[in-house]
Amino acid sequence: MSTLFLRTLRENPADAELPGHQLLVRAGYVRRVAPGIYTWLPLGMKVLGKVEGIIREEMDRIGSQEVRFPALLPREPYEATGRWTEYGDSLFRLKDRKDADMMLGPTHEEMFCLAVKDMYSSYKDLPLSLYQVQNKYRDEARPRAGILRGREFIMKDSYSFDIDQAGLQKAYDAHREAYIRIFNRLGFEYVIVHADSGAMGGSASEEFLAVNENGEDTFVRDEHGYAANVEAVVVPQAAPVEVTAGAAHVEDTPDTPTIETLVAALNRDHARTDGREWTGADTLKNVLVMLVHPDGTREPLAIGLPGDREVDAKRLEVKVAPAEVEPFEEKDFAAYPMLAKGYIGPGVLGSEQSSTIRYLLDPSIAQGSAWVTGADEHGKHVIDLVHGRDFTADGTIQAGEIRAGDVSPDGTGTLKLARGIEMGHIFQLGTKYAEALGLKVLDENGKLVTVTMGSYGVGVTRAVGVIAEDNNDQYGLIWPREIAPADVHVVVASKDESVFVRAEEIVRGLEAQDVEVLYDDRPKVSPGVKFKDAELMGVPTILVIGKGLADGKVEIKDRRSGERREVPVDEAVAQLVAEVAAS
Ligand code: ATP
Ligand code: MG
């Protein structure tokens, strides 16, 4: 440590909110360069190397082969698949000196696909699985929590190539197993959830989420083992119900632009006859948003859903991708004078209606059900408007919020909600990219067939961040042994030359038996500072060599439990070797 490139900090960096992020900076693992862009210092490189090592081992085990594509890429392949445009503002685009369009790769489906097309032409060449560990670049709208959401980050991405669906399924299953082994070894709690395949296209898809209350993803679970990202929850279409409501009637409901004010006014002025009170769930709320398509065209969209539910921004986002969602603003209302803000109803919504705005309903809205909804006039609502009898829509959309207590999609369980951080994503891409880029091989009968692909990612730098979030206390980081920058942190708590000599012997003894040592040999630093640094840096075992040496004793401390024990100095090496081997 007397030569290690390190400066530990006692204070939390101003821009770091999450404890793991704060500690990674304070303990000298990473340093911020710009939002979402980080430098990895020597200790950080050690940890990163361990994580990459685990991933490489498990990828090699399933027969995937490591390659490395450039991060700096030409435009053309991404133009061919539409992603040069579809990636929108998230793509870092640049020009070379000849004015050619270049980009920094946000993900590499195109490059892998083209490489295989270049080199292979027969079914005999398949199956094939390739991976890389490479920097990715995404101009994230909200870089967050340091390395958890970077604009430059490291991803392990792999791709499988098969002749048919059965092959793809096999490759997918192998990856799933590899990911289970990887995430078990990385040492954080995770769940495997059904995922939305989103802009990538394709079908079967699962995510590995680290369970973390600060996560940006929300997932649901039920008591029968169903688990899904909320983005992927499919609310079943409500079965038609018999119409029991009388004719729809428009009523004055002044000053009721919100569901809350509407429900209060209904109960005050238009009490129900069946004795129960009106609630938000009796109302049909119509939410307007503006979709911005990759080519820049703007298209308004209306979503009708029960008034006690919000539109879930993330669910909506993945349903309309690659279009982006923007708020419907005053100027937009001005362009559609038939929209009475606060009192918008199905009377004007829909491609066949006066606004021509596409109108999609939440699937919970049954044919035959009756609603209170806007009458398209200020201060007026319509009661008993029946879906299918009095209004129709252009279709349905899975964008309503999912709440704890909702029934699971298969109707048998009850959903619970929790937060997570996406650590890995596996999905069956199918032929989307192979088709766009012309990746075909000859099959057994000499017929050209399109190769079917799988795509699989792990956030490598994000994994370091999540491990740090999950493994710390008030004093600092506590690395799981397999990830730690060293096995043993040797602290010399003395200024006495002879103690250093003895400590060095022990360090050499440990290293001779493949124990990785971080040796605090700083001659002029006080024991107190050394102890603090050791706790902050988080090596799992700390060996203190100090005063006790006079009596032939040294102290072994377990960083996680805080347990200390004195051992005879002559046994220190053997005991530490055994401890490292056992854990
Ligand atoms: P997110 O929803 O968190 O933005 P994503 O769906 O964009 O993730 P993928 O494109 O599937 O992620 O990328 C594969 C993996 O790369 C993710 O599972 C995640 O672990 C990691 N990853 C994605 N974006 C980032 C980022 N900005 N910083 C660090 N890691 C990331
Ligand atoms: Mg993303």
C-alpha cells in the first residue's frame, strides 16, 4: 500500500446517493470523470477482473467463444436494421475525418450477425455461440448511482446462432444455466423474471434482477412462482359482461377535472341507486400522450383506463417503442379543439371519431361494462356509458399500472411488488437481425434458411456496483471473497522495524500459497488510520500484526462478522490459507 495508487476519502462525494456508490469512490475503486463516465483505479480493476473472470469461466463452460468487436462502429449495419434511427438520443453518433457517420456501439447484434455471415455458410457450421466483454456506450437520459447506470459501461454480450427453434431453445437454456451459475457466484439476491422483449423484437425473454429497493425496475411475484417485470405483465382481457345499465345520460359536474373531484361530486349530486358509493374505479379516465416516432413524426395517443389507476410510464414505453412518449401539452390541446381538458370522453376519441386520435383501452374494461366518463364538454360527464354499446376503441394496450394485490395473469395467485436492478437479460431474438442483414446458411437439403439468433447480456460494471450496494456496513465495503481485490489485508500496527520484517515474511508465506495479499506497509501512517482504511476497502480477512507480536501473537479479524481471534504468529499463515480455502 505504500506504492498503491490510492487516496481514501473520509467524506462522501457530494454526487453519490447510494451507499455502495459512495463507498466505491471513498475506498478508491472508481472515480467520476463526467456523469455516467468512470475511471477504474487499481483496486477497482482487481474487482472488475474477478467479476469478468467468473463470467468468462461460465461462458466458456457452455462452449461460448470469446471475441471482441470494436466499440467504434460504422453506421451502415445499424442503418440496415433500423437502429441507427431507432436508438434515438441514446446513441452516440460521430463523424470521421472523411465525414462518414460513425457510432459507439450500444449493443452488438449487428456486428456478430455480420461476422458469422462473412465466415459461415452451412448448417454444418452451426450451432455457434460467441461472446465478448466490451465497453458499451449509451447516452442514458438519467445516468444514475455511479456505475449502476453508466454512459460508458462494460457488458458481456453473447449471441447464439442456430438453424432452427429447437437449437435456439437449447442455446437459450444453456445461457440460462450459465447465468444462474454466474449470479450465484457473484453473491447477490436475484430473481429470474419474464421480460418484455421491447425494441429488440423476438419472443421468449427473461431478466435476472438483483433484488434491491433502490432499483429502477419493478417486478411482481405470486405465491405459485410466477415472476415478471411489470413491463411484461399481461393483464388478461376482461370477459364480456351482461349490460345492466340503463341509457347513458349526460350530467352537470362543474369543477370536476380530476377523478377525486369527480367522485366527490357524483356522491353528492348523483348518488347511486344501489346503495353503494361511487369510487374512482367506476370512472373511465382518458389519458393523452404524444408519441414521437424515430423519424420525428408526432402522433397523439389516448389511453382509457379505470380512474383509480395511472398509466405506468415504463409499461407504456415498452409497448410503443421505438416511439418515445412525451406529455400532451397545451399547444397540443390547442390543435385539437374537440378535446375538453379534464372532461375528455370516448365520444371524440378513436380513429373514426372527430379527433381521429388513436384510442386504446386497458384490457380490464369489459365489453358491456358501464362507466362514468367525460362528456367532451367543460363541466359535464356522462353516466352509464357502456363499452360496446355506447363507445368503442381502436384496440387495447397493456400500459395500466400493476398494483400489489392484483390477480396474477393466470388468475390463480395474488401479485406482490418489489424493486430490482436488471443484471442480465436473455432472449430469443429469432430471425429479426439475421433477416435484416441476410444471414442465411444452406440446410441439409441445400436450401437457404435464415439463421435464428439468441442475444444475452450481463452488466459487468453494473454487477460491481450491485455487489457494493449489497455488501457494506457503516465502516465500508465487505467484499464476498470471490470478488474481493485480495484475500487478506495485512496491517502492520507498529513503527518498529522488526515488526515489518516479520510481517513481510508472513506476506511472502501467504503469497507462496496463492493467497492474495493487500499489505499495508505504510511506515508513517498511524494504526488507527490503517484500521479505518482496511474496513473501508473491504477485504474479507484482516491480519493485524502489532503489539501482540512481542508475545508471539497476531490477530485475525473477519471483516463481515467483526469477529477477532488471536493466533500464534507461527500458525498465522496456515490458518489463513485454510480460511481462504474454506470460504
Ligand atoms: P436498463 O433497462 O437497465 O436500461 P437494458 O434493458 O437497456 O437495461 P440491455 O440492453 O438488455 O439492458 O443490456 C444488457 C445488460 O447490460 C443489462 O441487463 C444491464 O445489466 C446492463 N446495462 C444496460 N444499460 C446499462 C448502463 N447504462 N450502465 C450499466 N449497465 C447497463
Ligand atoms: Mg437501457
